[in-house]
Amino acid sequence: MSDADVPPVSPSPSPTSAPVSAPVSAWWPTTLCTERLVLRPAGEQDLRVAEVLWRDERVRAYMGGPVSEDRIRMRRAYLPGAVGVFAVALRETGAMIGLVTIDPRSSRGATEVSYQLLPESWGLGLGREAVGAAVGWALDSVPGTARIVAVTRAANRASCRLLESIGMRCTDELVEYGERQALYLTAPAPTSPGRDAVPAATGLLPGAL
């Protein structure tokens, strides 16, 4: 559940990943549909819920606390149309419940996944469904993605369980922001034993936002 736009303050391991060579237009924008969710490119209409996520003390408990207002202003300008940033919405109602980001240019040396969901969506398996679909899609569709990396606070057991449930494994620990972090990786492609555990996206709908 790392905060993707904040650079790490201490060195972190660099899992092997090929550089992204294909144009972004070859894989983005994309919309993913799962049994209960739609993951679509984040837009202006998602800013209100995004700001709730950035300010909520429960969401930010393991991410350094609520985001500063100065940084929120920067994020407001960045979020709409940002490459790799999915707004997660319920299929039944269209209500946005969180964000999942796939970053193939992460400084960690592999494509990175990060995620945030509203507290009322916790405990229902929605995080697993959203992150699993995004990870499965990235492994299949984002050029240069041989593995996915995720970093979460080691004390955040719910986030660790989520990553483990989609087949990722803790391979190292590091210290960032003065706290112990767990680094998770998918198995190397194409023989990832965790791929079968990833909730399948029932539709892949390339197209404009």
C-alpha cells in the first residue's frame, strides 16, 4: 500500500525488470471489469473521493498520515488521466471506492502496484479483487513487466494478507520513513505459481477515458 508519488528516503532492493520500450498508448488507457468492480482510468469525477482517501487517518495510518494540503493540490493536478492510475468503482452502483496504481517506471526496478480503499470497503474482499485484477493485467499487458513489486508497512497485516492472497511473497524487509517495510514480489514470469490466485478480469476494454 505504498504511496507511489513519494520517493523513498532509503535505498530499496531493485528486482530485475526489463525497461518499458513500447509506447504508453499500446497499453493505456484500459478498463478492467471483475465480478464486482470496474477499474477505469481516474478522471476529474474521482477527485472528491481521492481527496477523502488522502485525508483519512485510517487509510493513511500506515502511509505516513494524512497528505498535506500542498501535496493534495499537486495530486489534484496530476490524478485525472494519470497513466496507470485506476479508479476502483462498484459495478452495481458506479460508486468509486479507491485507487490502484500500476507504475512500470517505479524506482524499485520493477513494475510497482500501490492501492488505497475507503474504510467502508475493507473486509469484503474488494481490495483483493481490485489489486489482483490489476496485477494480473499488468503481468500480461504492460511491456517490460516480468514481475510486480509492492511495498507495505510490515505492521499492516491486512495489506500483507491481501498481497499474499494474490500470490505475492515477502522477499525482503527495508526501512523507509523510519518504519519497517515488507517488500513483496510476484514470481518470475511466465511460471508464476500465484497467477491462478489472481481474480480474473472478465473484460479488458481499451479506449479513451
